[in-house]
Amino acid sequence: MTILAWRLVQKRRAKSAFDGEGAARAPGRWNREGTPMVYAAGSLALAALEILANLPDEQLSRQPFAAIPVAFDEKLVLRIDTAALPENWSTYPAPLATKELGTQWVKDAASAVLAVPSAIIPIEPNYLINPRHPDFSKISIGKPETFAFDKRLLG
């Protein structure tokens, strides 16, 4: 089965959206600094919510965005059982335990893609992509499409 996910980035970063360097410089919930990783969401709507939750309004209103579809086979995905995560996995700021989990997944090259729950909507998945995994080339990256946030969503 093929999974479709979405990566939402500032348009000026579309060409480098899958190199993992952005997350390595500015780590997120699932990686420590210096660990390359690509964050994608199970739907474009969830990708937008993740951006809304993590970027200041002034960056949202001034920057044009690009939505990039990404497709991969289910066989490339390792799934994290939410029940196995620490109780505070979805708190803000992100706990060290989740950063360690994702960082170790990259180091172990356990899979090309790791499915994790969204801290915003835990029943929906986010997908972490390891750009240095040998199976990364099996991931299909689509053409960036212009994306704009509806002004009603901005403060």
C-alpha cells in the first residue's frame, strides 16, 4: 500500500525540503540538534496545523509556502505504538525522551520512515523521514505546490 504524506515549507526552502538539514539545525520533537530528519504529516491539513502551532504569525503571513506531496510504500515504515511512548511525549516543550527516540532511530537506520503520532492530533500520524537511509531513494517526492494560509487563521 502506498502512503501519501505532505511536507509544508517556506517556498524559498522547497529545493532543500528533503535534505534534513533544517531539522538538524533546529531540532524538533523527534530529533536532537545535529540529527538530519524530515518531518511530514499524514494530511495537508495536519501539516498546516503543525506549522501554525510552531511558527510565529509574522512568519506565516510574510512568507509564501510550498506544499510538497511525498509518497512511499508501507513496507518502508516503522510504526511507533503510542502506548509505548512516555506519558509526557506530547507536552510542550518536547521531552528529551522523544528527541532521543527519533535520534536513535536515525542512528540505527531502522527504517526510511518512522510513523509517530501528532502531538496536536494524536490519532493522526506524522512521518519522520531519514534522508540518509539506503531506502530514501524509494520515496517519491512530488512537485511543490503554492500554499497560502487563510488570513482567518492568523492572529
